[in-house]
Amino acid sequence: MKILIALSLLLSLCFANAADVRLPDLSGVTDRGLKIEIYSELSPLSINQIHSWHVRVLDRNDEILELEELNIFGGMPEHDHGLPTQPEVTTRLDNGDYLLEGVRFHMQGHWQLQVELQLNGVEDTAIIDFDLQ
Ligand SMILES: [Cu+2]
């Protein structure tokens, strides 16, 4: 009986968590092994709509990190151009995510993001490649 109660408790916890879990729209890893997760307010990502991202930076133990600096640049390497806008991190949200405002893509195809951050005085970079339909 005890096992049954424990099992049902475990199951209900799993389901409770499953409802909250949302997979990032984009993710990557920095040179120093930090995880970058991007949750887009426009999901799935598509072109020609200005929108915001929530950017989460985690250490190896999945603890959310507070950074000294965070900048995100993007472009299409094959076309040799950047983003049509200059997205900016404007605030840090209550859950520890950074709000990046002013994201817009104007072409379908292969895009590349460059995430530049500073943590404890050390600079770190992640490159994230993705295709937009
Ligand atoms: Cu292009």
C-alpha cells in the first residue's frame, strides 16, 4: 500500500511538472559549457514579426545564472548580413530569464546567433545555428 501511495504521488508530481515544461525554441552551449535556452514569444519562430525572447542561462547543474552582460547578435552567414533590427536585453525577469526585445527575421533560410555574455569577469560565447521556414 505504501508503495502504491508513493507511486501515485510520484506520478502526480510528474504530471504536474509536465504541464509546466516547455521546450526551448532554440538552445546552445557556450565555449565554457554554459547552457543557453531561448523561449520565443512567437513560437514557432517565423519571419516578419517583431517579438521578444526570454533567454535563460544555466550552469552545468541547471542553476539559472545572473550575468554581468548579455548581448545577442544574429545574421545569415551565407548572405553576409545581420538582423534587420538590433535586439536588446532590456530587463531581467522574476524567474531569472533575460528579456530580449526587438527580434525580427526578414528571410527564410539559415540563421546564426552569436550569444556573448560575461560571468564573473569572464567573457563567453555561444553560436546557435538554425533554419527558418
Ligand atoms: Cu539573408
